Amino acid sequence: MAGILAEGELAPGTFASLTLVDIFPRMESDGVMRVIGFMEEHVDSGFASPQEAAAVIARYMPHRARRGASDGLKSYLRKKEDGRFYWHWDPAFIRNIAATKRSDPGSQDRQSAQLSQAAANLALPLHLIRGASNDLVSDEAVSHLRQLAPHAEYTDIADATHMVVGDANDAFSAAIVDFLRGHHSSDTAQLEGMKEA
């Protein structure tokens, strides 16, 4: 969202290209609240261990094969002085979003209107990626953004939810690299290294 507003409203020309991953001007409110609820649930209490965090993710994403506390997951957690592990996002930010969504249902419509206006101004290479099985971005939301920015390229990643990277990392990486290669050919060697990694 910050990228859309920065490039489309505040400082056009800031970026060479922009990739949006399941962030569109129009989002499904039920899906948004589900994500916020997940983020808010342990924001204050944290977890006794990374394994406990992995168990919470498994309950949130029952479609995905259960995973342990990988190094990737550990990078999303920080251990505080109390010995517990907390998500790396700012608790005040999460609480503020949750409170606003609950107390001001119209806030999402206002945000959607602002993002839509900014998206209509986007002239840079734009890549839209959606996890095909997510509950945040509907087909209508995709059509809306593609009408605002008809030059945008679009990748719908099968069998992926809003957690596209975790669900289908290889397909996600390939889509990103192919897009960047098409618009930033001078960096091809570096992109090939990214794809292999």
C-alpha cells in the first residue's frame, strides 16, 4: 500500500518498478479482518517458543502441510527480555489497525478510494501477484486494478493463499524474476543468481 501511495500520489518516479503481492486497492473485508485477527491474537502475549508460533500458523492455515519452526519463521520473531518470542511487527500498529477497522467500518472504503486514485496514476512497470486461493483479493478486485492500470502484468499463483511466499515460493520467485528480467535486463546475471538461490 505504501508503494502505491508513494509512486501514485506522493513521489512519482521514486521506483523503477512495483510488484504488489495480494495488496490491491479493493480488499475483501472478511479476509482483511481474518488477517488482522491472526496478527493481533498473540501481539501482547507472544509465544513460549518458535515451535508454539509454528503451531499457531498451522491452525491459521490448515490447508498447508504442518511445518516446524524453520529459520525462515524464526526471522519473523524476536526474543525479548522476558524470554518469549514476539512477531516482529509493531504491536501499536496492529492494535491501531484493528481498532480502526472495528470502530469505523467506512475506513476501508475511504482507503480503497485513495488507493484506487493513486493506482490510476501509476505509469511504471507494474506486476500484480495474487495467491489464487486467498480470501483477500477477489476476481473483481483484480479486474478493478487492471482497469486502473491496464499496462500491469498479472500472475495468479495456483494453490497459494495470502501467504504466497510460504505456500508456493518457487512459483513466486520465478514470477518475480521473470518480471524483473523483462524490465531490468541489465541486472539479468544478478536475477539468475536470485532464481537459483
